[in-house]
Amino acid sequence: MEEIERTANIILGNKESIFDRIYYHSNEDLDFILSENIVSSKNVLTVLASGDQLFHLYQKNALSVDTFDINPLTKYYYYLRKWSILYFNQYYPDVFSNEFIYKLLSRVLPDSEEEEYAYKYWFNYIQRFCGFMTRDLFQIGYTRDMNTISDLSVVKERLRNEPFHFTSFDISKNIPSMKKYDCVVTSNISEYFSNDRERLEKFKNNIVKLLNDDGVLLCSYIMNFGYGRTFLEEMTFQDEFDCYHIMEDGRVIGDAYKKKVLTKNS
């Protein structure tokens, strides 16, 4: 499988690989970032990353959730998490144990071609890599327990009954044609190009295309935690969005950008 070779490049530290490690968990406080009064009953597009954003959006009653990520390997982690939740009632799978993955796979009966492919990926993975090598595939922080969902009944129901929609693209470059959403969740993606005028402008234009009128972009800050967006990001968004800080303990942990409804002169 081509994806296994991509995985090997990451684990072995091949600097030519265009894909980075997979996030094991989110570093954001999703209860604050994903405000229920913004996402409940809304059509949402979210970065997939660790999957935490998707599961919390399910928990907060988003009407529908589509996902994207620059790294196509994130979809395989999603399926591992889905199976861990459904079969073991475990929010985070023990990805560092091949025995755990093997036992989990023994419970799985894929119900789609995409899920079958994910099953084959993880089966091939445990044949090729030792459990300790997995630490070089995942990005692990110190806030794993912050976003744990203790009662998984709502998430399970939605995982059983809703299709998984994933598209791989870089949201700061050209993106495929897509439908419009009420809310887009990008985590702290913009921090990686917050002083790059060209990429910020492309990012903003993509968000404009993706959002309905009055739609909201939810961003968070990890690297610039407590201070928020850069001046360049503020200037880039100000003409087409109203910005509202998301605060926690007096610190800016994110921003909600609401798309303006611009009236046209007749």
C-alpha cells in the first residue's frame, strides 16, 4: 500500500515526506472553541486532525459534519478511533500496542469500501511496524485528557448512522469545489502562515467561498496562545469578517470570524 510507504517515511524521519505526524489528540480546549450556540444544528466543515473536533461536534449536536486535512493519513486514524469507541467504548485507542490494534481489528466488519481499505491499512501496519515505533508517527502533547468525552452514547449513535466525508487538501492553497457551510473549524492552521500575506489571502478567500452568509470561521491559537491573531491576519480578514475573541481566564484562545453580508450597490 502506498500509504504504508508514506507512513514509513514519517516514522523514519524522511525529510522529503510532505506529510507530518498525526495528532494523537487536540491541544485545544474544545468546549470553549466549539461553542454550542454556534455549531448546534449547523452544517460544519472541520479539519480532521486527531478526530477530536469531529467527535465534539457530534456531541454538540452539529447537524452535519464534513472533514478535511492536508494529511490523508488522518482518515486512517479516524477509523481506528471510530472502532475503538464502538467496540471497546474507549475514546483514545492504544495505538502504541500492536496487540490492542490486533484485538480491535478482530471485531471489525467493514461496511464500506473506504472502511475496508482502512482495515487493510492497520492490518499491514502491525505486520510491518513494532508498537514502540508508533511514537514516531503520532504527535503527542500534555493535554490528552482535556477533551475526553466520558459518555460516548451520542457519538456512538452518530458514528453508526452517518457517513464519513473526508477530502484531503491544503486550505491555504487551491481547494476543490465544495458546498457551503454554516461553520468552518480550522483549529490553529492559520498560525503556520500567519505572517505570509499570500497564503493568508488565499486562506481567507477559501473561507469566504466555503461559508454561507453570516457563517462563522472558528480558529484557535496554540503557538500564540493568550495573544491571538497577528496584525497581518487581522488586516486580511477585516473587510469581509467581523471578529470576536474566544476568551478563557482572560486570555485569547481563539477567534470567531463571522462573514459579513455585503450589500451590492444597484
